[in-house]
Amino acid sequence: NLRLLDRFLVMGEKSDIERIIVVVNKVDLADRSESEAKFKPYADIGYRLLYTSALEKVGVDALREALVDQISVFTGPSGVGKTSLLNAIQPGLGRSVKAVSASRQEGIHTTRDSELVKLETGGYLADTPGIRTLTIWDVEPEELDAYFRESEERVNDCRFADCAHRSEPGCAVRAAVERGDISKGRYQSYLALRDELEQAFALD
């Protein structure tokens, strides 16, 4: 769910998290080249991507190394295997994982609360309950583009300082989308979030 991923990234940027890593788990269930193509826009704008499989132990060592001596948090949608990855990083943590749901063909997430776990390699890692929806908070519509890395670096080139990057003339962001320099999917995420924030502020 790339739209949900974009929400997480906006909140990560808003919170000034020092290192944001996009972990693509369960790569054993999909073609690797297709997965990399799907997430290429995120690598292009500077996010580090790790492709992992808790089941086959793919990418687990790289993820474990990234967490050494850090205070980190795993967060993401329900059923993507965060708890299984945590157990793969440090066996024997005893976090509960249920079998795959027959109806949805995804893991049944059993984490009910956040738990900060001390890692044997140094540092701490919080495993959090799965999230199905995420509301952006404490972000004004006019500042949203600052939390999209590919837009933030172009807003000063827009003709108007208050450009919303919709239909304004001289919009550098929209021009970059038309050239293919900005992912259309990411741009659509920005527009959807901007509309959502404007509607929320209108209700206030």
C-alpha cells in the first residue's frame, strides 16, 4: 500500500527522524525485479530500501546491522511480518505470531501494544501494533510539500510562493512530474493528502 507508506514517510520527515529505512518484507512471495521497480521512486529520492524475508532469512543481517546501537521502531501495516522480522533479528524474543489468515492470505498480527526490546547487538527496538489507517496530524496544508523530498527541493522554483502544485502556472513540481523526474504515484499521494488536510482545516 504505497499511499499508506507515503503517509508514514510524511510523519517520519515531520518528526525529524534521523534515518528512515523502507523495509520491503516477504520478498519470497514476489518477483524481486518487480518489487524493486515498484519501490524505485523511493530509492531515487534517497530513501534506503532493504528487501527482506523473515521466512528465508533474506536481508536479515543487513537489517540487524542497521539497528546496532540505535533506538528504532518498526511500524507499518498489519500483517506485513514486523514481528517475524524481529524474531529473525534476535531469535528467542518470544513475540507472538499466528498462522496465515486463510481468508486474507496474510499474517495475523498479534502484537497488541508497543514493547521496547533491548537488542543483543546494542540499542533498542520497539515493535508496534499493526496500523490499518494513519491520519496525518500537526501538518498544515501549505507545509505538506516540505515533507515530500522530491517536491521540497523544487518549491523555490515555482512562480508563486504559495503554489499548491495543482494547476498554477509556472509550477516547478508539476513540470517535474510531466518530465518524469517526480513519480506520478508520489505526486498523486501528495494531492490526496493535501485535499485531506484542507478539508480537515476547513472543518476546524
